[in-house]
Amino acid sequence: MASKKTEKFDRIIDAAVKVFAETGYHGSQVSKIAREAGVADGTIYLYFKSKEDILVSLFRLRLGELVGKFKESVEASTAADEAIRKICELHYSELENNPDFAYVTQIELRQSSLELRKAIGQALKPYIQLIEDVLVQGMEEGTFRQGLDVKLTRLLIFGGIDEAVTSWLISGRKYSLSAQINSTAAFFLKALKP
């Protein structure tokens, strides 16, 4: 029974990503998400309180999966500079491989209410913390210069990667986002190295 519930929940989340990407969050209707998921409209409300709850849930779930991949990748890296490159690689490749999710996270969330953005900001905290941990590791091992303002630097790294993805989407995905990995990592590492 639990697996059927999980399967239905996942179908609704996947449908919401697709519908939000196609029609925008504000232009989306719960009934359209239900139709895309192949469930009755009322079924949505067994899993979610509102359309906003669907958006927050999909972001928490998908970002949680992504952060899990980041952690695995960073833990497998032996040096901080390698970890920075892995973060760029995963961020770009994961969003390039899922453009609907990229669109929802990069475009739709910026048009959401302040309360919704705050809830989603909470889901982002583990990712931002991971970047900070890599910066601290880099200073401890001497790979990165001492005295970095890690709170500011982690935001600059995240912000740079985030803006590159947004620009890729706005351009109509006319180029490969993954092809930007080496240049992005090199830019950050040049700024971080002693």
C-alpha cells in the first residue's frame, strides 16, 4: 500500500514540474496537474493542501535529491578544488538533463510570493552549507587562500552558478550548459586559490 501512495505522490510531483514549466505557476491549475498525473482532482488534496504546497514539496523533494548527490560527490572528492568542480558539474548537468525542473526553479520561483520563497530558501540551506563546508576544507588544506569570507563566498559561488543556468534557459537553451563546467570551475578556483 505504501508503495502505491509513494508512486502516486511521485506522479503528482512529476506532473506538477511539467505543468508549472509549461504554463507557469500562476497559470497552472490543480486540475491540470491531476490530469497530467492521471489522478482525480480530489486525489491531489489527499497529498497536498494547495498548489503552493505542491510547489514547495516538489522543490524540497527534488532539491533534497540533488543535495544528496552533491554530498556523495563532494565526499568522494579528496580535495576542495575537486569538490568545487564537482558542484559545478552536478548543478549544470542535473538541470540540463531536466529542463522543466530547471525552468521551475530558475524562473517560476522568482515570481512567487515572499512566503513561498522563504520556504524554498529553507530547502536551499543544506546546499549553501555544503558549499561553505568545501570552502572551509579548502582553507584548512591550504588549497584556498586564508581569510576568505566564507558566508559571502558561498553565496557568490551559488549565485554565479544559478545565474548561468538562468541565462541558459532565457537563451532558449541554445548551447550546452554542461560545456560551461570547466570555465565556471576555473573562474571560481582562480578567485579562491592563494
